[in-house]
Amino acid sequence: MKVQYQKGKNKRFMILDGDKYPENYETEMMKENNIGALLPFYSVEKDGKIQYWYDITGQRSLEEYLLQEGINIEILYKIFLYLKLAVEEIQDYLISEEHILMQPDTVFIKKENDSGIGLCFFPQNNNEIALLPIGEYLINNADHRNKEVTFICYKLYEMIQEPGFLYSELISEIKDQIDKTEKIEDKIMRNTFSAEMIEMSTDPLEKNKKVIIPEYDNDINNEKESAGIYKVRYDDKNDQKKNEKRDIFMKTIKVIKRKINEKIEMILDKVYEIFPQLRDITGKKLDTKKDEAVGRLIYEGNSGESDYCIDQKAFKIGKDKKRSDAFLHSQKINRAHSVIERKNGRFYLKDLNSKSGTYHNGRRLEHGEYVKLEEMDTISFADVPYRFA
């Protein structure tokens, strides 16, 4: 399915080619009701063909959203909850889910506070497993080094293919995984904390000192190492001793994280034993090893921007310090401006619907367009020039 985009003065449209759709109860429902879960659209005839124009102003595709926010359990919970609510709304108006084009680039999330999902009604779509493209996208783009996320993406993909699956079941599965992770972390914290703290202490007298663990402290008036972290109190208030304890505390945190990852990996291995097909769902083995290909962005301007090394799957460029791998200072840079994706050892540049654009060798990229980067290509993020090496 070819997806095109068109920008107007104050509007942005997604365009799909299709066939003329006869008037029926679905079209009547959409004419007579404002269905908030559907993207507003109209059809036009061009060169003997029908085009469907969808208003996607102020929204970003699910693909863009996941690239910018990352795939984690909390994000998955939000997405599938929004999908459930949207599907329930269209079903109230007798719109068939089989006529909803659920692909990562045709499902949209409202930019304003991520406040909901816009679905794409496409009458030529007759996919009985509407969510399958999204499920495939998740297992192919999740960080497979994160066992927890990998497990839930595979599980969702499996459930999506079951006849008559319910969105509530998908949401419940995600929530169960969140609860399991929290319980594992809490159990390991309780069982490991005191033993590790005492074992790693170099002072034999420390074993006789009182250690209060774990106390989850949300009172901002109490002393604490930092908000939301388990506290450890010692009788000895000597500054030097405090520093020693802090070092032990950080070592313990590392031990806990390692134990959590080992536990999740054991669970995932058991799933692979029961469902070996999950190792090769897409017809090719999913390689969880780090792609060794590395690219570089060399700054060619005079405003003091930095050079960057691209050594990850999705390298984000923008003005959001927390979510950008390359933080650029120009006023023309969007919060999420562009992304460079690494696939099979090659790098691909994509604009994220930025206002001032992303340019490759002097040409402005169209929205949704991917372009393969070659050595010595010039890239401009708005007015910030770089060279790819």
C-alpha cells in the first residue's frame, strides 16, 4: 500500500489510491455522525482513479510516535488502550474493523498530549487480522536486548493471530507483564538488599549495625538519597562512612538489575521452548546482537554544534534534550525533527514532519520518505548542516 503525503497552507493530508466505494450503511453513518475515532477524509477522482485524502493535521503516525518515544511496556499499554477505545467507538456506529487500515504509518496519534488515536477507514481493506501489521512492526523494531519488551511483543503478536481475540485481553496481558516485573523487582530487592549490603561490607562491625530496608519514601520532608529510591539508614553518620555506604548501595543496585534481567531471560527462554516459531516469525532469524555498523554526522557549520557517532538502531535528531540523540540548538529545529535508522548495516534518513524540513544533498525530503545515506552525503536539519561519514 503506497502512502503519499500532501501539505497545504494549514493542513496536512495522507493520500491513498483506491477504488470507488458504493454508498452503504457505513458511508451513511460517517455522513450523519462525527466519529472522533476516524480520520476525517474525502475522496476525489483523478485520472480515472479514486484517491482518499485523510486530514492528519496535528497528528503523528504510530511509526513516528514509536520512533520518538521508543517501544516500552508503558507505551504499549497506552497504544492498545487507545486502540480499544477507538475500535469500540467505530463499532458503536456499525463500522467494520475489517475496513480499518491498521498499519504503523496509517494509525495516527494526536500530538496534543497524546490524547487519542485516529483510525484510517479504507473500504478496500479486508484484512481479517487487522492488527497483524502493527504486531509485525513491534517484533521487528523492539530492542531485542530488552528481554522484557521482547517477551511482551512476541506474546501480543501471538494473541493477535488467535481467532476472535479481544483488545481487553491484549491490555490485560500487558498489565500482567507490568505487574510481574514490579513483583520480581520488589522480591529481588527484599531478598537481596540486606544480604548483599552485609556481604559486601568490608567492616566486620557493620554486620551488627541496624539496616532498615526497604522503605519506599515519598515524603519530601524526610531525608532521602533521591525521590522514589529505597532508603538505607545507618547508625553511623560519619561523612566518610556515608560515602562508603553509598558506594555499596550503587553496587547493590547493579546486582539487582542483573538479577532482574537474568530472571526475564529465563522466562523468555522457556517461551521459546514452548513456541519455537517465535524465534523466526517473520521468515528470517531475528538477530539480537548489536549491528556493528557505525556512522558519523560531521558538523559543517559555524554555530558550535557537535559531531555525533551513530551506533544505534534509531538515532533521533531534535530539540528535546531528553529524547534526542543529537540535540541541536537552532530555533528552526523541531522537538522531534528527524531520525536516522540503521537496517542491515545501512543507514536511512527520515524527516519527522518537521516544519523547516530535512534536506538530503540539497533536496527536501517528503514526509514519510526514507533515503539511504552514502558516505559524504550532505544533510541539513533545517538550517543546521552536516555531512554523513
